[in-house]
Amino acid sequence: MSENLPALLIVVPLILAPVAALVGRRDLSWAVAAAACWWAFGAALALLRRVQAEGVIRYELGGWAPPIGIEYRVDLASAFVALIVATIGAVTVVYARTSIAQEITEDRAPLFYAAYILCLTGLMGIAITGDVFNVFVFLEISSLSAYALIALGHDRRALTAAYQYLIMGSVGATFIVIGIGLMYVMTGTLNMVDLAERLPAVADNRTIPVAFAFLTVGVTLKLALFPLHLWLPNAYTYAPSAVTAFMASTATKVSVYLLLRFFFTVFGFDFAWVGMELHRVLMPLSVVAILAMSLVAIYQTNVKRLLAFSSVAQIGYMMLGISFGSVLGVTAGILHLFNHALMKGALFMAMGCVMYRVGSVSTDRMAGLGKAMPWTMAAFVLAGLSLIGVPLTVGFVSKWYLVQAALEQGQWAVAGVVMVGSLMALVYIWKVVEVAYFGEPDPDHELREAPLGLLVPTWILVIASFWFGIDATTTAEVATAAAETLLRGLP
Amino acid sequence: MDDRVILRVGAKILIPFILIFALYVQFHGDYGPGGGFQAGVIFAAAFVLYALIYGLGNVVRVLPPKAAYVCGALGVSIFVGVGFVTMALGGGFLDYGVLAHDPAHGQHYGILGVELGVLITVFGVMVALFYAFAGRRRIEP
């Protein structure tokens, strides 16, 4: 049983997805989805523990030995990302029960939960697989279910947002599969370890840089690096609240992981950084993402949209850390992956609470909410502090590492950009705080605090974002070890 | 289409053979080209042809939308279920060798089971898609 753990992490949710679709009632399908998510959480935690104790776990599917068969290859980075996805999935599914009951009709709820489980399965699959074509399959599982989840939004504009994401996401997926195909033509293998061994011999051939370019563009489209982020704001704004919280904390993060996997494990540091000089592309784009997207966020009046643009800026921080190509930089990137998942999840959940009671997240409808919904707005403020990077929060930890990584390479200007980005985050978070706490409430609307079913998951993430901000040793150790494994390449 | 005698009679003759051919593609899949996906599409094509000639109302009586929906989910369960059986018998996920005493037979049974799951899902989804477009109204799950 326990040697099958890597497979069970994926296939237990996979078999529960059709069950959730078949049970037909909202509560029952929710129970199935909750079982799937909590199972995934337990399994991912056990997997991370085992990788920490025993090192890399390799699992061959169908009894075919790699490189011919598909293998799951779980190292520290993949186990950590799988755990992030499973944690957010497990917290969000609790939140979804109340929020989806209001947003989605009874007959569609089973399909919603089936798609939710499939999305979770796909994202965890990308994290633990060791086969590049299997990556593409899982990417499609998660993306297709994500399009459906977004399209289920209450607002009719959710349909166009999902369609936009579908087109952009398919372009990204196509680029990825072209890149994989070109690598396969040159090496005759799809296994990541095998590819890493065979690629250096053919790296002089023009095909490999082309494959590298296709993969880079495809994955950066999926992770919404500026200027390929155009699908993201609409998708996050109009999706159901629970979906936004889930997607914002997981989907782009897994794509960042995928980029790390391709750059460091498959192509290797020497090819990607020394040969292709990737940092010359990634660093400027990340800096522009941080500055431009924070600026755009300041001018938004719809708070979900504001947070969506802030997400694009935060992806800039992750990519900035990775672009340094140093252990410290990649550590900062991986840490921010986890930390941003916590705080953005909490922020979007708080906005879901507002949506639940007010029916809108526009700033002009939020006046005086600090009095009417004290717990919701307190959660928003505390998670917002984390986004700004105030000490004692997770946001501070990641920015600390990021600035250190910048200074290590003598990049003073880049360190300055991180500071300016934090100040801009202060401006857009303050904008919401000002309206909610100092605005005059509309006397015609009697507003109550959000139900506990929404508040408890929100506060779990808020407390976690302080917990891991005060005691960052565990996460920092895992992130450093993961970064070291990635940069060392394959044994 | 009451006056199109040739179409009606032709479809009536063709449909059983299409269904049989789908099953041939399915069960011949491990010896030659074919398999669950192609078989599922061919199987669904028989229903689409029936709907085109005899009308959507008649085909819905044969295969209600609810049944197509269930098929779509059931097939996935069969596929993953085979994987669970192999794990319960002590092998890895989808390690068909453990399904029978002779590993070669085990591979055979395993492939057939998995492909059957693929057939059912592809068939269900194809028909559901056709219903969704042909009906121009929501298919109640």
C-alpha cells in the first residue's frame, strides 16, 4: 500500500471525480469532493515527509520500467508543490460548500465538484510526474477543468473570460507540446532524467534552442508572466469566489514549478542560464510585471480585479527570484510560491465573503464594511499586510530572501524595485481599507457578518500566513533544500 | 424525413454493422490498429446517424441524456478501477501482469478492461455533446 503512495495521491481523487458527478446531490457531491481533497492533503504530507527522510521516490506506472514507461519522480520540490496545491484544495473545499451553495444551482453543483477534483488531480499530477508528455496530459486535465470552473461564474462575463483563457491556455499548451515534440525528435525519449542525460549531446543542434523557446513561451503563458498575462484578470474576476481563491493560489504556482523543472532539471542550469542567457529575458519582464501591474492594480475599482493584477505582479516577484539563477534566488521564488498561495488565498476568500453578503466587490459598494463585517475585513487587512511585506508575515519572509538574493549579486536597483513594489501594494491595499473603515455605510442596506463556513477557512489561511511568517524555519529549510536539488541538476 | 425511403432503409441496415464494427475495433485493439477511443467514436456515430435520420426524439428514447451522462463518468471509474484492482493484488498502478497467473494473460485482461472504460466514456461524452448541440437546450444531468 505505502509503496503505491505516489500513484494513490493522484488516482484516489481521479476515481472520486466521476463519483462526485454521479451522486447527483449537492451535499453528497461536496462530501465526495471533501474526501478527495482531504485525502490528497494527507497523502501529500506523507509524501513530503518520506522524501525528507529517504530522498527521491521513483514510481513506475503499469510495471514498465522508465525510460520506456511513465514514472512518477518525487523530489523535494515536487513534494512541496504538491503539498501547497493539496493544502489550498483542502481549505478551499470547506469554503466552497457555503459559497457554491449560493452561486451555483443544485443540478450543476455535482459537475462543479467533479471539475474541482479533476483540476486538483491535474495540478498535483504535474508536480509529481517525471515524464514530460505526462506533464502535458496533466496540464490539459487541470486546464480543461479550470475553463469549466471559471465559466460557471455567476456573471455572464465569466463565459467570455473562460473563452479567452481557453484560447490563450490552448496556445500555451500547444507551444509546450511542440517543445516536447522537438525534444523527442532529437533524443527519442520523454523521461525527464533520460532527457537531461541525452540533451547535452545534441544541444548544438538548432532544434534544441527552438524547443527551449517554445517551452519557455508556452509555460510563461500558463503562469501569466507579463506581457502574457492578458487572460488572468478577467478569469479571476468573474470566476466563482471559491474557484478564484483556489486558482489564484495553485494554478499559476504549478506553472512556475513546471518552469523550474524544465529549466533546471531537463535543460540544466548551464544550458538555460549560461548558454541561452535566460535571465536577460526573465529579469526585465519580472521588473516590468512588478511595477506596471502594481500600478494598474492601484487604479482598479473592482477589488477582485485589483487582486488579480496584484497576482500578476506577485508572479513577477517569483520569476525575479528564479531569474537570479542562484540558490538564494530560487529559494526566494519557491518560498514566495507557498507564501503567496496563503495570502492571496486569504484575500480572495475575504472578497468571496463580501460577494456573499453584498453581491458585489466594487469599492463603491464596500463603504463602511469594516463595521458591518468586522471579521471579514480584519482578515483582508491582515492578509493585505502580508502582501505588503510587513514583518511577522509570510510576505516579509519572501521579500527578505528576495532582497538578499538581489544584493548577493550586487543588483541594488532590483532590490529597490522590490521595495517600490511593496509600497505600491500598500497603496492598493490601503485604498480598500480606506473605503471599508472610513467610508459611510449605506443606511438602506442592512449587512451582516459572513457565515462561519466562509470565515473559518479564510481565517485558517490568515493565521497560517502569520504562523509561517513568525516561524519560517520549516518552509525556508524545505525551500532551500528544494532549490539546492534543482540547481544541482540530476545526480 | 418520412419520404426519404432510401435513407431510412439504408440507415436501418447500416446501424447494426456500425455497432458491430465498433466492437470489432474495440476487441481487436490489442492485435491491430484500434482501441477504446476509436471504438467509442464509432459506437456514438451509430447513435448520431440514427438521430439524423429518425429525429432526436426517437434516439433520446433509446438513450436518455441522463444515460449518456452516466456513461461519461462510468468509463473513467472503470479505467481507474482496473488500476485499483492491480494495486489490491499487489502490483503497481495499472500493472496488468498481476491480473492472471500468466502475466501475458494478465496484460490482455487489463488492456481490455481499460479500453472498455475508454469506450464507455468516449461514447457517453460524444453522444452528450451531440445532444447538447442538436437539442439547443440544456441536457439535464
